[in-house]
Amino acid sequence: MKIVICNSYDEMSMLGAKVIAGQILTKSNSVIGLATGSTPLGLYKNLIKMNKDGLLDFTDVTTFNLDEYYPIDPKDKNSYRRFMDENLFNHINIKKENAHVLNGAAQDYEKECEEYDNNIRAHGGIDVMLLGIGRNGHIGFNEPNESLVSATHRQILTENTRDANSRFFSGIDEVPKAALTMGMGTIIKESKKIILLASGKDKHEAVKGLVSGNITSNDPASYLNLHKDVTLFLDKEAFNG
Ligand code: GLP
């Protein structure tokens, strides 16, 4: 695992964006895994600017997002589909049909999850997977537990995560109780390269668990130690606490 300590959130966002841009410049039909949350917003702004400046072309790019609340209408203002449309997809020249987000309104969530994994495999896997990290070490919506589900699946959210995400809603009661998420197995097996961004003191404990090298289902991020090409981009607060 490589660790890059960044001087600021902006530096972290630029270095992360350069990894994704470099991948797309090397292979125009790259498959990129994407995350939601506040952390990648700066990175997305950089990708938008590169696209608007004519430096980066998304015409042949395919993306797969990590997770989505369940159940949720994709048009709901709090859906991750809306988040991605508003913060990235609407501002770049990606074809909407190539920008995949799990369907939070799917009747049969097991079928939705199975088809999502099949679709990732049919695309030959993910060239670069972008991750954030939850305060409790969750990745996507893989929550700490006695055991983890490897494949993409429905996950009941912990109070910790619902509390952390309630800032986007009018209150914690509005936060959905479950989500669909790529499993840690999908992330590790299907990604050729993984980059994880973490910013701020709040993330220090989670980062500490990850870099300790101890692998436990109580810390889903720790499973990233099983992957051979992971780079962490951390600001000083996330690294030092
Ligand atoms: C959510 C997402 C995660 C994300 C995490 C951290 O729970 N499902 O994919 O990594 O929040 O978000 P933030 O970057 O806002 O701290």
C-alpha cells in the first residue's frame, strides 16, 4: 500500500484527479469506479475543468458507482444518482448510459446486485477504483460486522453511518435504513488499481485501522490490504489526527 501525504485538500483532490485522468489518457475506453460523499467533490471539480478545457474526453469512458441508498427514487434529491449527475455527469461529456449507478428503486434488489457485478465483469473489470472511507472504516456501504458479504449486496446501515450522512437530509429519520453496495470482494477482485482519499481529523481513526495492516471484518477498509495496487491520498489531518 502506498501512502501519499498531501499538504491540503486541494492538493489531494488534484493528485487523485491526475490518476484518473492519466488512466483515461492512456486508455480512452477506461472503466472507472466512483464514490460519493464530500471527499471526492474537489477531485470531480478538477475532472470537470480538465474536460471543459479540452484536456480530457469521457466519450468512451464507462463508470460504475460504489453504492446507492435503498430504497430510494433515483430522482430523489438525496439519491446518489442525483449526487453524481449534479456533481459530475451533467458537467462532462460522458454518455449517460455508460454512467452506472445501482438502482435504488429496483423491486428485486438481489437481481439488481447480481446484474451489476455481471456488468462490471462484462466490461473487463474496473481500471481505477476511487474510494472514500467512513468514520467507522466503512467502504461504500460495507459496514463493520462479524462477517462481510463479498458480492454486491443490500446492507443495513449502522446508526453511526446514518448519523454521519444525516447532514445531507432534514434529520436522521429521513436517512434510508439500507443501501445497495459493491461488496469488498467485488472491489478487490474487479479493480486493477484502487485510490482512496481521506481528509480531516474525523477520518484519522479509520485511516489508522487501515494502515495498521490488521485485517478484520470489524474494519471493512482493512480488506484493502489484500489488494496489490492501493494508493492512499491523505491530508495531514487524516494522517496525523
Ligand atoms: C458515504 C458513502 C461512502 C463514503 C463515505 C464518506 O457513507 N457511502 O462511499 O466514502 O460516506 O463520506 P465523506 O467523504 O462525506 O466523508
